[in-house]
Amino acid sequence: MVLAVWLVSFIYTWITLMLDASAIRKPHQQCLSSPKQTRIRETRTRKDDLTKVWPLKREQLLHIEDHDFSTRPGFGGSPVPVGIDVQVESIDSISEVNMDFTMTFYLRHYWKDERLSFPSTTNKSMTFDRRFWAIWVNDHSPLFYFTCRITVSAMCFMDFSRFPLDTQNCSLELESYAYNEEDLMLYWKHGNKSLNTEEHISLSQFFIEEFSASSGLAFYSSTGWYYRLFINFVLRRHIFFFVLQTYFPAMLMVMLSWVSFWIDRRAVPARVSLGITTVLTMSTIVTGVSTSMPQVSYVKAVDVYMWVSSLFVFLSVIEYAAVNYLTTVEEWKQLNRRGKISGMYSIDAVQAMAFDGCFHDSETDVDQTSFFLHSEDDSMRTKFTGSPCAESSQMKRKSLGRNVGRIILENNHVIDTYSRIVFPIVYIIFNLFYWGIYV
């Protein structure tokens, strides 16, 4: 009986303790479940914006299993419009010899692919790392929104017929090589404003006058028509360098050759040496200019100026040759009229005197010359006192100091008189026509 009572009491106590323990554990379980509910709510919130669900696979997000991303968007329908923006950073170099240029620019592509649409209430774009290349690409470049920095060397067919007063038009062409007009349509996204340039772009040889954008179509017989975009720019050459190095020295040589017209026609060595010096200097200038210019088969503007200037220098030498010859003939005729020529004193002697640098215009000079030609005693005197040309030169130098202008004007030839006026006027007229046509 006692054992039965004790057993009943033990069972009652055990049941009571178990009920109390369950009552204590229940609030504790509620506290532990609160973070779990929070995580569930956060997961539900993130599901509203799928761009932040990183655990989801890209195949599930973009439904790749339903699309073939190796084909272009809208395959079988209208071509894909691809907008282009270009930011020109610099024109690195321009070569006239190779007829090319090097340009660095940023190229941006814009297009729309409906297969990449995703549900999102707050975000308009999605960011992926470089491992995600499953979308369609154009010419091995992804074109959803793609920016790349490109440095390219391209040909520029230059026209040097007005060199160095020329203006060159160069262009860079953008075109798809894999997709023709049935698959891809390239266009400038914002028209002419799609082409932007840096303000600090400058070149040592050219002014950049204009940047412009244009578009067109190119036809290939094997594949058809392709959309093509053009980056056009106009370059005007700096002229100041060529003025200092080419035109100004040529002008100086031409004007220096005119000094010969003001030198006495009797000074053969002075006038001949001046003419030869200017001709050789002009030839050196022409050779130096030719080696530094592009080698083309047609005539350039600088060639016209150089060769005309060389012609003026050459004509100044020819002018004195004519003066010298006509003066010799004139003296021979004067001597022939006066009957002063003996058997030994022929035209050969007169020409020898002319090229020796001593002309005899007066009767006194002629008499002295005849006397010294026929007298042995006077020949001995010549060895000690000098030639009659020297005595004549000494007398002329004494009178030269008293009236220089009168002697030069009286003793010059008529060709020299006209050359002093005609040569400068014709050269000035040539310069007016030259700079008026080419500038």
C-alpha cells in the first residue's frame, strides 16, 4: 500500500515537472525562430529585384535555355539597329611619305536585345563579370553596351598638288565585316553630335579645321551591301615653317641676282661670280626642298615657285652674257669706223680684251692700246709699270669717287637699264598670281 502511494506520487511529480519544462522551452523556441523568419523575409524582398540575387544562375535569370544567343537579336526579322558614339582622344601622327595617320579614340556601341530583359522594379541595368559572354556578339565584340579604346593606323590618300599650301581631307571608316545590311544597321546615335573630340588635340604640321560624321553604304559583289560610318576631318598645313625655310631664301636669291644689273658692265669677274653664286645657291635650295617633300609624280605648288625663282636667277646670268657680247661687238664697230685696227689688232684682240675685264670706250684708250701693241719699248715699260688696263682702271677709280652715279648711268648698257625695271616688276606680278591662286 505504501509502495503504491509512493509510486503514484512519483508519477505525479514527474508529470508536473515535464509540463513545467515544456512551458519553459516554448518561449525559447519562439525567440530562436525570429532570426529565421527575418531571413525568410529578406529572401522574399530580394526576389522582388532579381539583379541582386547572386545565388541564381545566369541561365535561370536570362532563360538561356529558351534562346540561342549565338544568333543576332530578332533573327529572321528586321536588322539590328546599332548606335555608335566616338570620342576622339588624339591624332598621334600623320605621315606624308606613307600617306597614313594614327588615331586613338573611344568607340561605344548601343543596341537593344529583348532576350536580355529581366524583371526588376528598381533597376534598369545589370552588371556581370567578365566570365559572362553568353550574349550575342558582333564581329567578336559584344554590342549590348560596349566601350573600347582603339589606336588605329589608316590610309589617307593625300593630294600634294598645292603643297605646302594644301588642305587634306582624311577619313576613318567603321563597318561590320560579318553582317550586311540585312542583319545589322550601323548609325550615328546622336547624328553629328555622336563624334566628340578633345579640345587639346593639336599637331605640329597641321591645323585641325573640322571634324564631322557621315554615313553611307558599301557594296561587295560577293556578300552584298554593308552600312558604313565615316569619321571625317580636315587638316590645313602650317605655312610659316615653309615661308622661313623655303620661300624667303628663294626670294633673297632672286633679289640678290638683281644686284648684277647695278654693277659696271666692265667688272666682268664681279658680275660673273655673283651670277654663278646665286645659281648654285638656288640649286642647293631646290635640292633640299625636294628631299624633304613627298615623292609624287605630279608638280607641286612649291615646285612651281622654286623653278620660276631659279629661272629668274638664271636669266640674270644670261642677261650679262648678252650685255658682254653686245658691248664687245659695239666696240669693234667703233674701232672699225675710226680705222684704228691694224693687221695685228683684229676682232680676236677685241674679244680678248672684253673677257679680260677691260673695255676701251674712248679714243684715248684705243690710242694707248694701239701704241702698246706696236712698241717694243713700251712693252718693256709695261712689265714695270703695269698694263694699260691697270692704268685705265686707276684713272677711272680716281674719277669714280667724285661722281659715282653719273659714271654708272653713262657707262651702263641699255639692257641693264631695262633689266633693273623689268625683272622686279615681272617677279612681283608672278608672286601676286602665285599667292592669289594657291592661298
